[in-house]
Amino acid sequence: MRNLFLPCAGPLLALCVALPAAAQMPLDKTFTLDDAVRLAQINNADLLSARQGEVIAQERVKEAELLFLPEVGLQATATHYDARYPFAPTGNDIILFPNQFLNQPGIEGIPTGNIYSGYGYLTMSLYEGGRTLNTLRMAEAAEKQAFNNEESVKMRVILETKKVFYRLLLAQETAAAWEDYAERAQKLSSTDRNVSWKSLEARADAEYARAQASSAKHALDLARLTFLKSLNLEMDTSFTVEGSLETKPVSIDIERAVLWALELRPELQAQTYQAQMDAISVNLALARRSPTIFVAGDYGVTGFDFPLQMNNWDTTLGVRIPFTYDYWSQIKEKQAEQRQGEIQRSAMQDKVRVEVRRAYENLQYWQKEYPLRESEYQKFQELYTRLEKISPQDVPDRIEALKNLTEMRLSYLDAVTSHILAKAELERAVGRTITQ
């Protein structure tokens, strides 16, 4: 019986070994533009840091809101004393609770022993010159500023991802075009048996095609590494990208685009909230000289033995008037910071206007240029196809024309890519998507 299974053991064992090996083979990940943008937003360090900044700002708002509640606490003490003479206890307990050791009969008559006490206290400010309210307003403005900072980083990440994605597509098209040209040029050059200056030039063109194909392959490898770095993936990740270098003309009014940018750009919104924070800082500095009205109370039980029988309570209504030596200097400092912020906001607005107009001019140039290159490329391709049928024996001229055809095609694709990225840069400058 054992020998009957031996012929099947070899193939079965090979299959069992092959299946795990096949399961471990890495599969290529496929990225579309949307996939790349989504993954970049998940993995980008600057964006993750900006999101944590927004979380911090949200928690600071909660902290500022809690300042409106009274301060409440509990305290328990156990004191051992050995007194040869009558004494009054001192320390932090006396400062916090002035009545803690008052009305304790018999303490002078007991030279040694233990005192136990427990206290609950409450302190609340009734008026403090608006400091608590301004602190809350500043925290809320900082939260909105953090949100706009996150939006600004997100827009930058989206633009950078689009750039590396389309440049990778262009690098793939470039490598494929030069490789095709190199193969066809090498094949045509090998069929030319003539020895002439034209044939020598054809061999040089074939070598030029090989060098260009090698250089394009190297540029493609670098573009793939840049893409992986942009998405914060492992450098040995196997992947492919899906997309096409296609574009359509768009129409936009430059004056309207500038107004959109001044209204929608998150950087300008962040500067607006910074202006609010600067104004609140001045108010906080002015409030330092305002008196503080507060109410406080405590209740405690004290005794030498448990259960504690003696109890004390008190309530206090007080006014605290601060005297500061750096009052005017801090006001001047905050006012100078406020004026500094106004100057920075004005400079930021000018910068945004320049960015919008530069991006608009760049878009207009490529919008006019890429149709011209497409038209010339298509005409040249039609002529090449026609002449290839009429004069197939002119090998050197065919190689030269093939080189020109390849370069014209790549020039057209470069113009299409530039138009796509110019539109993306204008959308980033404006702060919104541009549609026809």
C-alpha cells in the first residue's frame, strides 16, 4: 500500500511548496490620482502635525471654558504635635484656610497629641476685567486659525501629489516613447547595408536613441522614488499608476479669481484670526490693572479623635487690586505686535494677488501652446506614415524623421502636463476648484 502513493508524492509535494511561494509573491499596488491624494493626506507628516495642532487648539478652548467654573477642592490633614508652650499652628494650611485651627478648645492644655481635619473649599471670581472672557475668545480664534492652517497644508499636499503623479505619468510616456524609438532605429539601422555618410549618421541616431532611452528609464526610476516619498511609502513598494495625460481648456476671469483668493485662501483666513488674537492680547494687557472681585468659602471638621466633632466654616467676599511695574511696557508690546500683524496681512494679500496672476498667466500660456503642439504633431505623424509607405528604403532619413516624430510627441505631452499642473497651481492659488 505504501508504494502505491509514491508516484504521486513528488508532484503533490512540489505543489504544496509552490502554493505558499506564490502566495508570498508581492502584488503591484495600483494608484489612481484620487488614491494618491487620499494616501498622501493620510501619511503626510506636515498634515498630521497640523491636525494635532487643531486638536491642541480644541482642548485649549475647553480649558478656557472651564475657567468660568468655580475652583472646588478637598483637603485632609493629620498633624502630630508636641507642645511645651501654647502655640498657634502655621504653614500652608493656615494660608489656605485661615480658620483651620481656630476655636479648638483644649489645645493649650494637651502638651502632645494628634489633630485631624478635613476641609472642602470653593473659590470663584465674580469680576476680573474680562480676562476670562478674553481668554476664551483668544482660544476660539486660535482654534479657527489652526483649522485654516490645516486646510492650507492640505491644499499644498494635494498640489504636490498632483505634480508627482502627472510627472510620473509623463516619465512613463517619455521612457516608452524613447524605448520604442530606440528599438525601431536599431532595427532600421541594421537593415542598412550601405556605407555612406548618411548611413554613418543613421548609426549615430541609433546610438542617440539608445542613450535617450536609458536616460529616460533612469528618470522614470527617480520619478517613482519621488512618488513613493510623496506618499510616505516604503521605497521598495511595487506599484503602478493609472491615468492619462489629457486636458481641456478652462475659462476664468482673473479679477474674479483674485477676489476668490482673497476670500477663500486659508492663509488669509488664518491671518484674520491672528488679527483677532492680537486685539484680544491688547485687551488682556489692559485688563491687568483691573481689580478682581471674588467670593470664597470653606467648611471643615477638626478634632483630636474620630469621629471629628468640631466644625468650622467661613465665607469671604474680597477685592484684589494688582499693582504691576511692567503695565505700560506690556501694552506697548502687544500694540506693536498688533501693528506687526497688520503689516504681515497686507504683505500676504499682495503675495496672494501675485500668485494668482502668475498662475493665471502660466495657465493661459500653456492653454494656447498645447493645442498648437498637438496639431503639429498630428500633421507630422500623418506625413511620416505616408512617406513610410512611399519611400521605405530611405533608412537614414526615416530614422531622422522618426527621431523628430518622437521629440514632437514628447513636446506635446510635456505641454499637456504643464497645462494640467498650471490649472492645479491656479486652483491652489485661488483656493477652490476651477470648472468650465
